[in-house]
Amino acid sequence: MNNVEKALKRKLNEDSALAYPNFDEMWNRMEQAGHTVPTLTDVSDSFTPHRHRNWRKVAIAASLSALLVAVPVYAAIHYNWGNLLYGRSGIETALAQNLGQPLEQSVTKDGIKLTLHTAIVDENRTVILYSLEVGKRADNDFWNVKGVSFKNAAGKSSAGEYSFQQWDEKNQRYNGYFESDWTPQQETENVRLTVDHMELTSVQELDLPLDITSPQKQTFKLDRNGLQDMKIQVFEQGKDKLMLSSAITFDSSIPKEWDNPQIIAYKDGKPVKPQSGGTFGTPGENGEYTAQQYFTKGDIPKGQTSFKLQYAQTEKSTHEPLNFDLQLSKKKMESGTIKSVLNTPLENGNPNFMLEQMIVTPTQIRVTIRSEKKFAMLPYQKYFLSVNGTTLEGNRWSSPDQDHDLNTIRFERPANIVINRDTPITFTGKYKVTTHSDDKTPQHLTDISEQKQTLTTQIGGYPVKWTYYKQGSDLFVETESEDAHFGGINQTHIGLGKERMIGKPITANFAGDGNNKAVDVYKNFKEKEASIYMFYYTTDDPKAETTVPLQPLTNNSKTSK
């Protein structure tokens, strides 16, 4: 795959340079602040490409004719999927064991052929492997499949699907898969898979004469393809890290979901790899597309680095849903499926978080953790299973229709482990982050002006530096600590009660990311003094861990088929 296509695919399936807002933290923040903002989330292993999930469907009305074509069943199981399933070892394991269900249904429209090849269905998830044949394509073009959903005979739709695909140079087609939390409620179930539309996009770039040494907000007129303007502000993050905070305004004619605008830095004509921790797609106050990207200062020296805005432009799209009527079965998976009710505390003597259930299937192990309070953030940030001596690392997953007090940890199942009801399985949580919301001491900011001023206070026994200043009519408040055990302040507000002003976070910090610097902005602030409060702060203990035996079962545990 060429570099341009990789850049376009960042929104759909990015590498470790991208991260998306965490539901736990965002909901905590919104609940404290008394308002809600739509967000995206996908918490994935750092070596697994991020899969874009679209919670908003684009409604498009037109006509489409489809042709169903049958092809040999053998191909369903024996395609060479290359590295498409990297990070999905459980699916590879199922295919190797011939546990896949052949489908081989195709729809062709205007020379674009979508074929569903194989279904992997168990108690944890449904995965559909597909190919997309598009004929000739330019290097900067990218076809994709949008808005996949399942609906059963009763009319109930699924939620939480995402897709991932890559170009197969040898066979001149795209290979991909859909994955859904939906699974048949019975052994076999009739279901309709619907693809909202297929879309062709191309990568476009615009020059940005960005001055990375200026702390002032910089505005660039774009006036191209529905992009109106872009505002960028550069913030220092420690000694050798810069954050580029950006906001793009669109006109009403462009579907913001697919644009994927982001800043690309070029040094000596080659793209510079950003640091991890960037966030994309959180809507601004007026519907702007906002992003935060991090770079190492030494990688983007002034005078040697050029910046461009890179985005995806929609070229054409099919205009009516594509439907596949399928009969999906999890019968092949039943003999390798174990369900265990755990009812075990995550930490001894602490009932706030309970390990509720474990489901083992031939493709995946899922452990669910229920919190006593809704939107509570799990205290541990890294998750492991020891399965008869083999260590698996898991990922936290949040689904839009999931209970707000339920957390799911997923572990892909490799081919080399055998699990039965007597197999020793131990769950371990590492890197503890603790939330503190009891400190209501105000910090008094005086002589507020465009001159940067600092003060250092003690919060929870940790030194915290407050930096405040005005830019134009806006007040900026930065907080950070030299002690890495201080996790950071989530959000601030000025004053109390109904008249309080709530700071808008510029940074998007994540629990356990090692970055405790946060920046809030107060729009149109006119006073010379302010009493500023925290909603909460966190502390980090990277060495803390908890270990809970899951099998053999505890006294409170039960099993079911």
C-alpha cells in the first residue's frame, strides 16, 4: 500500500499514532460538567490498527439494482487473507480449524462487486470476511464499505459494528472484514446484513504556512471542497513535545464523518511520524471538526519542515443500501464455548468493581467488569490473562448500547492454547489510576493579563504548576506536575453554583498515558481575577496490580453451557 493510501486510511484503521476519546473519561467529565457531547471511542492494542466506528448514518436516497452470484464454496475458507487479520488471531485460529461458515454471496453494481465469503460466529461476536473488486483505481483513490448492520427476523438491529480493509495488490482487490457484537440468540438464525453504501474517496492536500514557534492561534482560509477555514494553536507539552490543536469549519454540503482532515508534517519531503496520543473528530462548540496531534520538537525544526492539511474527498458513492439475506449459525463453536459467572471483586475487599462473567469461545475470551456507579472509570489500565502459563493481553471495549456500568475486556485467542473447564486462568490488572474528587480548594488567579504567570500548589501531596494568561479575550489555564505519579486535572471551572464558568479542555488526556499536562480555555473572560476549581484529578501507580483467579472457579462462581 502506498503512503497516500495509508494516510487516507488513518480514520478507518490507524496505527498507534491515533487514539480516540475514552467513553469512561468523557462521560465522567460530562457528568461533572452537566452537559453531554457526542464522542467516538475505540480502545485498542497499540499494535492493532484502529478501526473506525461510525455512530451516525448518512441517509442517501436513489435507486440501485443488484445481482446475486454464486461462486465455489471452497474459496470461503481457503483464501489467503495476508496480514488483514493482524491483531485478530482468534479469527485466524477459527479459519485454520475450518470453523468458518461459507457464504459466497455477491452484489455487483456499476462494475463494483462486493462478495461476502465467510462468517465466523460464536457467543462473543460475528465476523464477516469480504472482498471488494473495483477495477482500475488511482494511487490516491480508496474505496470503502460504509454503515454495516445486522437485523434479525424480529426487526431488531445491531449496534457497534466496524470494518477494516486493505488493498490486495496481488489479486487487485480489497480484502476486509466486518465485526459486530451481535450474535444469534439461537443456534441458527436468519439475519439480513445491510451495507448502507459503498464510497470512493481520494486524498487531497493543502499547504499550511504554520509557524510552530508562535503560541498565538493561527487562522488559515481554505475555501475548498466544503472546507471553510482552519484554526491551529501550538502548545508546548514538556521539554521536547508540541501539541497542535486544530479546528476546521465546514460548509453544510460536506459529510464531515468521512473527511479525516489532519495535519501532516514533511521534513526533507518525507512525512514525519507523530507521537502517540492524538485525538480526532471530537465536535467543537459550533460543530467544528477538532483534533489534537503531538510531535517531537526535534522532528519538525523551523525552516526545515513544511505542513499540509490532508483530507479525504468523496468522489462518488452508491445510493441505496445493499442487502444480503443470511442464515448464520454458531453450532460449530458450541463445543469450544465456556460461560462462567464469576461474581468476584476486582480488588480484595473492594465491591466497587466486580468481575461478572467470562465467556471463552474458539476465537476470543471476554471478561466483563461491572462498576457500582455508572460511568465509573476502571482503576487499572492494562489487562492480562494467564492461560495455563501463556500470557494474553486484552483491550477494553465500549459499545454504544452497552450498560454504562459495564466494561468488557477482550482477549484474542491464539491457536496454540487449549482451554477446558479445568484450565488455570488468572486475570491481572496493571497500572492503577485513582480518581480524586474530594479536593474543592480553589486556586486564586490574580492580575490576569496577556503576560504568562505561574503559581505552584500542592494537590494530594504533589506539586502542581498553574500557568495562566490571556490571548485576545480568552483566558487559558494550564496545569502540570513534574511528578509523574500525578495523573493530571481533568477539567476546571471558575466559581460555584449556577453562575460557574466551565473551562473547555484543549487537550484530550487519557488515563495512564503518562502526560499530566492539561489546558482549559475560558471564552470571553473579562475579569482580572478568578477562583478556579477542579472537578477531579487522578494519580498514577504504574507498579500496582491486582490478580484474580478465574479458573478453577471460586466458591461464588457458576458455569453454564
